[in-house]
Amino acid sequence: MKLSLHLKLPSSRSWLRLIPFGTLVVLFVVLAICVVFLYQEFYQTIAQAKVVYILQSQISLSRVDVPLYQSIFQNLEEKKKSNPALLQNLPNPFNPPTTPGNPGGGSTGPSPASP
């Protein structure tokens, strides 16, 4: 009985079979880059131009009363300023108020039954 093993060594031209696959990969990468570029530079720009056009048509054409705006703004700024005297008269929220019948403070409800 004769056992013959034929081993094929890879030829130096085996990489030529990969050229069509490599060409397709490069083509798809270039196509993807073109699509992303066109989307960002053209489609989004056109969409933003449409939004600007729509917003321009909705702008109110009435004039702003600047002195009234300034007086309202000044009133708001005065209301934002804090008065330290008001903060000194605030009760402590962590100490419950004491009542004459309950000197320790806390709840005035029934106490739990002791064993």
C-alpha cells in the first residue's frame, strides 16, 4: 500500500486572488466617506437654512420698548439681592417647636406601650 501525500506550497501569486476583495473594500470605504461628507456639508446645511427661513417668518415685527425692558430688568435684579436681616429671623427647621405640655419637643401623639 502506497501512501502519497501531495502538499501544495502556496504560490507567489496567491495574493492575486485578494485583489477583487481589496478593491471592493476600498470602494466601499471611499463611498462611505463621500456619503458622510455630502450629508454633513450639504444636507445639514440645507436643513439649517430651512429652519432659519421658517424662524424668520415667525419673528414678531413689533418694536421692543427698551425703557420698559430696562426697568423690569432692574426690578428683577433688586429682588435677587438678599437681605441678611431676613435670614437671622428664620427658625431652625431641625429643632421642632416646643409646646408647654411637651418640653422635649417632637410628636405629641400617644407613646408606644412599654412591656
